[in-house]
Amino acid sequence: MSSMPQSGGIGDTVSSSDHSKARARAGLSLLSRCSRGVSVAQGTIKTITDRGFGFIRPADGGEDVFFHRSALNGVTFEQLRQGDRVSYTSDTNSRGKGPRASDVRIVEK
């Protein structure tokens, strides 16, 4: 008789409790992001450079937020215009130069 693994093999089905655990971990991840100072905000595109980055003027009047073209979601850098209203996720910049935006999206007018 060969000893075959009882679970964890290829083709095994995932139980609903496994899905519940995964959802719980995802929720903890979201809470962790919120506790690190990540927040969703809105603002206006203030500056766009020809080098693939720009700055957002926050609607709340805070410090301008840097964004890179790789942070855009649902819009290309070429479609973005100065004055466009956007939503974004703000996080601390790992380089220590002020806030940095990710998940930048156009807000429908």
C-alpha cells in the first residue's frame, strides 16, 4: 500500500473554512494598511511632467502628493490632464520626500 497525502495535493478542493480564513487574512491586511497611515483621498492633478510623474493637489488642502505613471489605474498617463479630479490612496514615501499616491483613478465629472 502506498501512502498518498490526504490533503494539499493537486486537484484538492478548497473548503469553505479555507475561504473564510483567506477572507479574514485579507481583512487583517486591509486593517494593517489603514493603521500604517494609508488613506483614500480625492484631489486635482496639479502638475504633469514629460518624465512620467506629477503631483496631485489634495481636496483637503494638504501637502501636494507625488504620483508616478505606474500608480495610475483605469487611465493612461497620456489621457491624464492638468485639472482632472482624481481619487487616490496616499501613503508615506519610502524615500522620505512627502506623501506618494497609488491607485490613482479619474473621478467622473
